[in-house]
Amino acid sequence: MNELAGRVALVTGGARGIGAAIVRSFVAHGARVVVVDDGSTIDGSTADRTVVEAFAEPFGEVVAPMARSVAEPGVADAAVALALERYGGLDIAVNCAAILRDGFVFKAATEDYEHVLRVNLIGAFGVVRAASPVLRDNAKRERGGAPYTWGRIVNIVSTAGLYGNYGQAAYAGAKAGLVALARVAALDLARSGVTANALAPFAATRVTDSIVPQNEAQAAYKAGALRVPAEPVARFVSYLCSERAQRVTGQVFAVRGAETFLFSQPRPVARELLAPDASLDDVADAVDRSFAPSFTPLETDLDAFATEPVV
Ligand SMILES: NC(=O)c1ccc[n+]([C@@H]2O[C@H](COP(=O)([O-])OP(=O)(O)OC[C@H]3O[C@@H](n4cnc5c(N)ncnc54)[C@H](O)[C@@H]3O)[C@@H](O)[C@H]2O)c1
């Protein structure tokens, strides 16, 4: 259980649910952790600073709480500074903080959309932006030995960002953006040996509890999800942050209890050549012939994962 000894991690949204399980796993594997969590309600409307303080207290010295919102400018930099000052470095950044403000596209408020993106995506970019110069510098200084094999970024995403779900334009958009952020971070930091991956979790938390099923498949999803513990997600995140995962980067995973999934990523699946003078009928024929057999079904993530979880 010492695979993360010497590592310092920053976990946003680490005071509750899946984030808290990740912090517990990191500590159990020997890491020290800065937890940034504003203790907010699911919709991010009200914060409670006591949540992260109460969570961190039993860990003593190895967990440093920071009761701030990742959406606030300067907070990511302050969290990185806290890691450097308190623990003398930073090796791992996990973006787990997220809120939900659902609404069908034909009536959702733009300010709700913006707020979700500010917390779930721009807040995560702030963490990557603040942490990555430190991780690159670690590589130059050969922290932990040469080569530097400690630098890790994990974005906690959602299958909603891969499939879509009713009323989740903001949440799914932010999560899809987090997948792209992990890809770009993986590319930008590859030369420093720093990895970046995306992980879509499934676990019983207050968020799962808040799902309002839209159909039978979604009701089945909720009933199953409420039986899934967060620990397997946390174990996989710890694995991604361990030495053994040094060559694992730019990937999209999901963990649901005993099941661990690797996701494909969108790549062209069919190709047609159309002449400059092609008519709309020619286009339609090409689509019907070559593309229609490979169309992606219009199903939500909750429909796709309505199967009974293995726990
Ligand atoms: N539970 C699931 O099955 C599930 C499914 C898909 C994705 N996820 C993702 O997993 C992550 C954790 O979800 P969870 O179910 O544990 O949720 P949760 O609500 O229990 O935990 C989220 C934590 O983030 C914190 N937070 C919210 N806004 C913040 C902000 N602005 N700054 C700092 N902290 C903030 C909250 O206070 C809370 O402690 C989220 O990214 C969520 O989107 C969860």
C-alpha cells in the first residue's frame, strides 16, 4: 500500500462522494493531499466551508483542506501554492468537483449553463493550468528520480458527456470538454512524462440519489447505481497515479463496481468522396449507403448502462 509514497496530490471536490473516496485511497497508498472543496449543494447555489474541514480533520497532517470554489479566479493557483508550501511539491491533480443544473435546451437558463461550465470545466482548466508548470519543472529537476514518473492528471468525467442525457446540455458539455482537456494535456505534457486521463465513474452518492428517471431504463440505472460503491473508482484513480501507469495517457475509462471499461474515442468510421457538382440527392444517397449503417443510436448514458452492475 505504499505505491504513492512521496507523492503530493490536489483533489478538487474531494470532501464528499467519489472525491472523498479518492482522497482516502491516495492517503492509504502513502500520498499527502490538498482537498479543494467549497461544500456546495448539488446545484452549486450554497456553499458550506465546514464540510471540507470536518472531512480533513481525522486525517491530521496528511490532508490539507481548502474551503474555496474552483470557479473562483486564483483558487487553483492558491491550492498549488498550498501543496508546495505544506508538502514541498505537487505530482497529481484530480479534477472531481462538479455541480448539476439540468434543464431542457428549449428552456434552460444561459446563466445556469455558464455556471456549470465555470465550475466543471473552467475550474478544471484552472487546476491543469496551475499544476502543469510545477509538474514540468518536477520533470526537469528529476523529482523522485530520473525519469520523472510521478506527474499525473485525472479528470473525472461522465458518460453523460460521451452519450448525452436529457436536459444535461451544461453538464454533458462540460464533461465532454473535460475529455478534450485530458487529451490536450496528455499531448502537451507527454515530453515531460506527465500523463492525463479521463475517468467516468459510477457510484452511489447524493448525485445518483438525485436522478429523476425519465423512463424504465433510467429507473433501472438508478436502482443499480445506488448499489455501486465509490471505492473501485478510487482504486482505479490510484492505479492511474502509480508508477505502473506511466505509459497510460490520453485514455477514457469508466469504472462501475467490479466492471472497468476502456472507451473508444470518436474517429471516422466511414468515408465518402463527393464530386464538386454533387447534388443533394447524391449526398443523400452517399449518407444512406455508407453512413446510415454506422449511425450512433440516440440513447442516453443511463439507457446504455441500465444493465445490472456487478459489485
Ligand atoms: N456519482 C456518480 O455515479 C457519477 C456519475 C458520473 C459522473 N460523476 C462525477 O463524479 C464526480 C463526483 O461526483 P459525486 O457523485 O461524488 O458528487 P458529490 O456532489 O457527492 O461530490 C462533489 C463534490 O464537489 C464539491 N464541489 C462542488 N462545486 C465545487 C466548487 N465550485 N469548488 C470546489 N468543490 C466543489 C462538492 O462540495 C462535493 O463535495 C463529479 O465530477 C461528477 O460529475 C459521478
